[in-house]
Amino acid sequence: MQEDILQIRATRLTWGELSDSQRELITAAKQMTNKSYSPYSHFSVGAAVRLANGGIVCGSNQENAAYPSGLCAERTALFAANANYPDQPVVSLAIACFTGGHFTLQPGSPCGGCRQVMVETEHRFGQPMEILLFGTEFVYQFHSAADLLPLVFTDLY
């Protein structure tokens, strides 16, 4: 028997260490938490994606009493971007979480389904996308969605 240790790598950044472009995208994700429909979990998530042409497409989580009929913010934003701009690669995705009257101190983490959709988006365009997970204490930066999903389910990696 052999035990393997799978690791992921992320950069921890303060707000001041982010570029203007990164701050703009995170701000858009934070604003989208106001458009979340989350009457059951009371956990609002906003996501914003930057396209290769510089455009930004946003989404928020949308819950439904007939669980699991709702949809996460990440998938809402990515599916909207892919449907409306099918020829524009997604180069960056920012996620922000709001609950209990404030943004989370530490970054929220995308669910497994969202991670797979993020990797599929990278596969679709043949290039990695930057992932920014916002927390008021720090921001995690990943250079590829595949960094969030070891043993990814695709033939790209």
C-alpha cells in the first residue's frame, strides 16, 4: 500500500496587495450578495467573472424550497457568461459570502459541483482561470480551478 498526499497551492493576499482589476472583480462579487435569494440558508453568495474582452458577468445564489433546485452563485455567473458570450474565455472568477449581517472573515469555498463546472470552463477554452475567494481578513488566489479540485474529472490535465 502507498499513501499519497495531495496538496493544493493558494496565495493569501491582503486587500492592499490586490491589483485594481482584482479589487474591481471582488467588489462586483460583493455587490451581488445583495441579489442573492437565500431565505433558507441565510447565506448569500455573489460571484463575478471577467471575460477575456474585459467584460464582467455576475451571479448570485438562488435557493428554492424544492431543494436542490436552487443554484450556486458561481454556476449562475459561469453559465450566464458561457451562454451570452460563448466565444469569450473566462479569465478570472471572484466569490464573496455574506451572512449574519457581514461578509465572512475567511474566504468561502466553492462546492464540489461548482469546482467541476469551473474546471469544465477551463477545459472549454483551453486555459486556466484565476480564482479569487474573498474574506475580510484575506483573499485566497488560485491560478487555476484545477488547483481547487485534485484528481479533476477531465482529460485536459
